[in-house]
Amino acid sequence: MPISRFIQAPAPAPAPLWCKDANPLCPGWAEEGECLANPTWMVGTREHPGQCIRACGRCDVAAHLHAGEKTPPPWCEDAAPKCEAWAETGECAANAVWMVGTREAPGHCLRSCNACELVAHLYKDKVAEEEEAQAERRRAAGGAAADGA
């Protein structure tokens, strides 16, 4: 009897906050194959990122333009699917308690409101785990570099 094995790929890292599509129709166009059919407009170039870099999964095209920006930690997520749109219309300030939250209770749109640090203390165990994982990756990378020398 043959043995079947399933390997589950890790979830992709969340897209950086600056990685946004310029048009709400981008996801549909990407599904229709426009990222490959019309790459100059959809994905763009290093000098001129395209209109649909997020939908095309090509945030890397513009990463150098945002090199100094901090990527939110993995635990910092939006709890509502419309957070990004609400944040763009000013709801982070207008409806701060619900969107951002307080030091005692996180809001529903932390990622879109760039408010992860406000409630990081509530996630101290996850923050500590992530810091340890980053340190381990640095140690492993240093060891790999030393092995190759």
C-alpha cells in the first residue's frame, strides 16, 4: 500500500502596511491573470511600483522604497476585514477605542491603525517568543556563515 504524505507549507508572512493596491479591483484582475499579462501596470518596476503589487504578491518590488519602515509583529492583526478601508477614511482617530483600543484592551484594527506597540504588553508572551525566534535565526545565520568560511 503506498504511503501518502502531506506537507503543509507555512503561512506566508503578512504583507507590510505600505504594500497596498491602488485600485479595489486589483484582486479580481490578479485572479484573471493580469499580473502576468500586464506586468508593467500591475506589478511595475523598482523605480515605479505598479498599481496592484499586493494582489500580485509582489511587495518586494517596492520594498527598497520603504526600507526604514517597521513591519508589524505576526501577532498584530486586524480583526475585521474592512479595517484597512476604515483606517484610510480616518476611523483610527474618529473611533479610536474600537479601532485602536486602550492599554488594557486591544482594538479591532491594530495593524491598519499602526497601533501594535500600544498593546504589545498584552502580548508579552508572544513578543518574547518572536524575539527568541529572531535571535535563534540570527544565531543560525551566523553559524551558517561561519561554516561556509
